[in-house]
Amino acid sequence: MIRPIPDGGGREQAPLDLARVESVFRKAALVAGAAFTTEAAIDGALTVLSDGLAGAAVAAYGSANGHLWPIAICGYALSPDRLGFDEGIVGRAVQTSAVQLVIDTASDSDFLRISAEHVSEIAIPLVTSAGLVGLIDIETVVPLPPGSDLLVGPLVEALGGRLAEMTAAPAMCQSAMTRLFVYLTALRDLTLFAQTTASCLGRMLPVDSSWLFVSDESGQLVCLAEWAIPDTSEAISEESLRVLSRSIDQQCEMTVLSTDDLTAPAFVNARISLAFLLPLHVHGKQIGLLVGTSRSAASVDRNQAESAVLLAAHTAASLDGLLALEREQRIAQTDMLTGLLNRRGLASELSLAIDVCQEMRRPLTVALFDCDDFKAINDRAGHAFGDGLLIEVARAFTRTCPEGGSVARLGGDEFVIVLPGVGADEALAVVERIRSEIEERTADAGFPTMLSGGLAALAEGVIGIDLLRMADQAMYVAKIRGKNSVVAYRDIVVGPSKDPPPEGASRRRSRDSRAEAGTVRSPLTETIESLEHARQASAAIWAEKSVEGILDRLTKMLGFVMGAPAVSILRVEGDRFIEVERYALNDVVLGELADCLVAHFPVSREVLETTVPQALSVMDEHLDAAEASVLTDLRMQAVFLLPLVVDGHAWGLVEIYDTRLRRFSDDDQSLSRFLVDQAARKIESLSP
């Protein structure tokens, strides 16, 4: 029964006293006790409670399948389709099996607000010898008096048995079934949907175990969920149930099998008296099967059968939509060439793995691989051959990846392995073995493929993108050390492990490699003329007509010319740094504008006092703690600090950041000093 919330003008606003509350509770109990049917008892009691407690909103919930399901409501314009045992003040009452009285809902963080007018709530669990059978929840628009929770005895006695009768009945009433179907339709999680559906079959039929199967692409039935009442004795195997499905009468919406049909040892040993088979059809095609078994029932009545058939029909329609949604999500997260996870799928898998490992305090390592000289392979053999080689590499990764790990293709010839439960030392041996095996397998296929790899281990506060960046930086070091090797990020930052490297680990350096580990020339300075770049940037800065415009142009030019993901300019005002301009790529978060004491950053202060730039990197053996803290907070690996000197005084500080594990090269430093000097001269020219 549903009644709209009455107008506030018609409500009493005087506080309720204990005498009135006790009188209302006793009257509701008498009405419930005098009713001929359970439905009339519950509806009558809720009406008395709502009217007698100044238009209170009252709901009766039945307990089933780990949730509270609304049986009747009075005084609500809206009510939830169901509540979990851990939700709100109601959940607290369920967990403690004790009445919960909240006189002022504004002071209780567990209160789930449906209407702003409700100021008090009392949640009354109904517990019988069979356990929790339901709950009465009352929310009032005027405060309930202290001690109201001590007056609920008659109400519990009158309604506990009634609710036990209703929730124990296999067949659900039409209202309860409608609410169940609304809830099932709203679910978007296939696992939760399957679990709820399997357990709800026990509300429709006299069964003590139930299963939900779905047909896979080959037509084989795969179990999605199963449910059983506590203390169910001997379990029945899924294979026995699949065999049982051959007995389905395709002309019937539900097939009922008795002991004469259940002659297989699995059913005889389990003492099954009845089995119910409900095929799930969509557009004439069977997509799944609901199965229920009973050890005690001898028959099923018409209402129960009709309820189960309706559940099966609704389940089929909802399941078809959820399976389609899952297929679309799987396609969206799958690399079309190799069948591995793609970047989106990796992000989801890695986020989940990090959450689980952090909660369980287990290690996790990410390894990133890149095929060495793959562009040359494409150029020589063609892209079709290159695609075939990537497919073979993907298969090799899948075959060699340890159980529990995940493999993804980021794009191009980059692959990632996620290793939950594996620490850095163990992971180094694992990924080195994977690298060697892939080289051998591709050599057997006629085109040996060598890999460079980097790995990073999970640490406190690290997120997925951080792990990938760290692994990428470690892989870069492996590249410049001569390729065809694996490097751990930890060994770059704090030095190599004291333990010997894994047997067969390759640490070769190419003879003609001119790059030093950790030193990177800006890509732009290697591919185009630095002087031409500097000339264009300088012209853009000199074209500005205001200090604000100059600083804005300087940050953008430094970001563009240097390939820097972030640039910040701090103005010196007295003893403080005030951030006045910044530039950052879309995926870089610099936080709030800086406003801090110069004295807190010794290196920055030294740059201002000496007007000598300084380049810092996490690779530095003795990195200042304050600057290291900034790099960590911003998730950066290197910074170049330059003084902005105007009219002979340190006007400000320019910070050029990089997420790559590197030290700024001489060319980078010279180019950035030139641009900062041009900006300073332009600012001087604007002075009166």
C-alpha cells in the first residue's frame, strides 16, 4: 500500500510524548493481531503508525537473500526498491539485532535522507526463532521522545510472526515481484544480477538449491551463479546439471522432474525429490537455464509455477541485455590485432589489481616491453609481416605469463604485463625469463625478436599511471644501455639490488652507443636546428606587449621547445614565492598555485642568490629533501631551475619539469637559458 506524504500544513508540529508513542504502538499491535490476512495485518499496522505519529513515513521490510525487500509502505512519496544489510540506520539495526532510535537524524552520519522533513527515525528489527524475518522503519517529522525504543515490544510480537509467514511463503505477492523485477532491471553488474536471480528462485519455488547457467558461443552451459540454503548436505556437480538439461521439454516453460526421472547417482545420493528446469529464451533461442532442486518438496502449486515462469522470462530479457553490454565492454577493452587487453582494458585491470593488492598487502609489479628495432622490421619486411610478428609475440607473452598475471598491448610494439603478488626481485627473474623465451620462440619462427623491458613495483600512494611511467623510464634506460635487456626502476633510483642478477640476464651495452645512461638530448634539438628554434621562440616572446603576455608565451615556448610536460614561473615577493604563470599537458596535475616561503627551498634560494641555474633529478645521489618532496608530490623526475633576472635583480624563478627519468642535457640547458634571458630583457624594455 502506498500513500503520498500529506501536506506539511496538516501535520502536528508539537513533540510526541512517551504516552502517545506507547498508545500508538499498542493500537498498531492490536490492529495487526485482529486482521484475518498477513497483508491486512501489515497494512493496518502501518496506517495506525503513520496517522498516530503525526504523519510519519513507515515501511515494512521482509528479509531475504541478503537484502531487505519492501513489503508495504505508508507515508512515502518514494521508497527504495531494496536495502542492503549494511545501509543506513536500518542496516545498523540488522547488524546489531537491536532497535535503533535516532532522535535527531542530522546528528547521525548513517541516516539515509529521503525527505528533508524527517527529523527522527526508529528502526525495529523483527527477530523470531528463525532469525531476522524483517524490519519496521519509522521516520517522523516531529522528534520522537527518548525511551521510544523501549516501547516496541507489542509491535514486535504482533508483526514478527506475520512477516515470518510472508517471507517463508515460496510464492511472492505481485507487489513484491514487481519491485524485484524493477531492481533486477536496474542492475548493470552481470555477477550481481546472476547471484540475485539464482537466490530469488528460492522465493518462487520450494527449492533449497538453485543455479543460473548461460550458453557460451559453442552452446555449452556455463554456471554464472548458484544459491543454496544453509547446511545443504551433498552438492550436485555442474556437469550433472548439464546432463539433466537434456530432459527439458521444449514445449513447456518449466519442466518438473520427480524421483522417477532423477535416477542418476548424483541426484539419488543427494536425495533430490524434485528438480525444476526453466529454459531462458530470447527470440526463440535458448540463451541460458535456471535450475532448482528440492530435497523435501513433493509438488508445486500453480501460483508458485507462474511466479517462477515470470522470473525466467524477465531473467532472459535482462540477461540478454547484460550479455550484450559485457560483449561491447570486452570489445572496447580488447586489442583487435592480438586479442590482448588494450590501453583501456589495461587501465581497468591495473586499477583493480592495485586495489586488491593494497587491501591484502600483497606486492605487485608492472613490466613494460618494447620490441627492439621493430620499425626496421616493418621497413624491410612490410607491415603485414610486422602485424604477424606482433601476433606471434602476443601469443608468446600469453603462454609465458605466470598464472594470475595479465598481458596488454599498449599500442605499436609495446606490451605490458601486470604481476599481482610478485615483488620486484622475483619479477625481475620472471620478466627476464619471458624476454629470453620470446626471443627463442620468435627465432624458431624464423625472425628473432629482441625486447627491452622495464619494471616497477607498487609502493604506497602509487597509482596505475605512475607504475606505467616508472616502468617506461626503466625500459628507456634498458634501451640506452644497449637494448635486449630488462631494468628495474628501483635499481635506477636507489642503485642495483645487492642480490646477483638472474641467471642469463642480459646487461649488454652496444659498442657504438654514444648515449650515457640517464642523459637525454631533447628530441627537437636532435632533429631540427636549435638556433632556428630559438630564433622563432625569441621572436614570439618579443612580440608580446605585457608582462603577463611575456610570461604566458615563455611557459608555452619552453614546453614546446623543450618537450617539457610542465613549466612554472614563481614571482619573488619579499620572502615568499608566488606562482604567477604555469603551463602543463592535459594529463599533468600541478595542484593549486604555489605560495610558499623561499627559505623552505634551499636550492631554489641558492639559484636566486647566485643567479646560476641548477638541474635536479631523482637520479642525483644527494638530492635536496625539499626539492625531492616537490618532485614526488608532482610525480616528476627532473626539474631545471632558472633565475629570471630583471634589471640586475632576481625577479622570479622558472621551473621546467620532466616526467622522464633523465638529467637535462647541455643543449637543453643552453636553449632554456637563452629563452629565459630573452623574456627578462623584454620585461626590462617595458619598464618606464
